Amino acid sequence: MKSKFCVLSLGLLLCILSASQAPALDTVIGKTGIALNGEREHVRTQETNLGNLVCDAIRYFTGADMALYNGGGIRSGARTGEITLEQAMEILAFDNEVVILEVSGSDMFEILEYGVGNYGEVDGRFPQVSGFRFYIDPAAPVGERVTDIIFCGLPIDPEMTYSLATNGFLASGGDGYSMLKDAVQAKKADMTDQLMFIRYLQEFSPVFPMVEGRIAVKPDNRCSPHEQESNR
């Protein structure tokens, strides 16, 4: 079924972005049936529905096995209802290129361990993801917190090669992701992350992204000092 929202061609979008035609920024490009959580304290500490939506859009247009995006790259959110071109541009304000990398299952453990290295703190490197699920044990030492990665319903194969789509900032080692800089670049996408997000909203609105447990946190069963004293 054809979308009832204004579908802007890639050429027109590029024209708007380059010429800064302010009136066109009010164009409604889509709709969300739920508020999109882009709160700084949330996208940098936990899975959010907006983080899922951004990563889903990138994985959809690249065809990659998985997608990963730094929470610090998500700059705004949106209320329930219509989404304008300007709002979409504000959400992914950096307009990064998108790169598809080749990584092993073992690499993914290293990448995610780094991403959650400051778990519990507000940190721009915190990963939002698509195409897989991973589990964090907050009680484990730094570097050993990612206990499982599930891809297509099965534990990830440490020896297998997967395609990972991410933004050019991270692919160049930004936010400290030096292991991504060392990864093999399969190709660069022909759209930026911002354009992918806009086109995804145009194609699939109304959207209803949810928090799905892509980032599962195991309960911390450690006793507090007070509890330890009480148990004696």
C-alpha cells in the first residue's frame, strides 16, 4: 500500500539538505504511534525504542546482518504523532555516512564489551543495536560483562564472519571504538544515516518501535554490605 505521507525523492532530500530551504523542513514525512525516546540519559545507558528504530533503518537499507549505533549520536526524540523532516534531521543531526564492516563473532564480543565498559554511567559510546541480542552481567569485571550474543536464535559463532553496519564516526574509531577502525570495510552505503532514517519513516509509517530486550541485563544478585552483615 502506498504511503500517505510525503515521499521525497533522494534527490529532493539532498537539495533540501544542501540548500536549507526552511519551509520544506515542516514537511510531514511520517508518523509514530508511540513517543520516540531520545533522552540523553536513556540512549547512553540502555536500550531505547528510538535506538532500535535507528538501527533497524540502517540494517534495512544496508542489508547487513547486524547494526550498531552509538547512543551519543542520537540527539533528540519525538512525541507521538506526525514527524516532520526537521524533527528527523534533529534526531540524527550529524548526518554520518554508513559503513558496512566485516567482523567475526569474537570481534563482536570485543566491540560490545567496549560499548558497555562504563555500564551504569551516561556514556555516548553505549551501543544501540539491531539484528541480535546480547546479555550484560553488571556484576562481572569490566571486559567480562557481555556473557552471550544471540544471532538468529543461536549463540554467535566466534569464528564466523558477519556484516555489521554502523556510522562512519564509529567505523573510523570514534568514541574509542578502535577495533572498528581495524575491521575490514566491505563497502560504504549510498545514503547517510539521516537519509536512511527519513526514508524508513516514509516507507513504514506509522511506526511503533518497542524496547524488545535486545540488550538484556542480568540481575545483580550481589549482597550490599548491610545485607552481608544481616546474613551473618
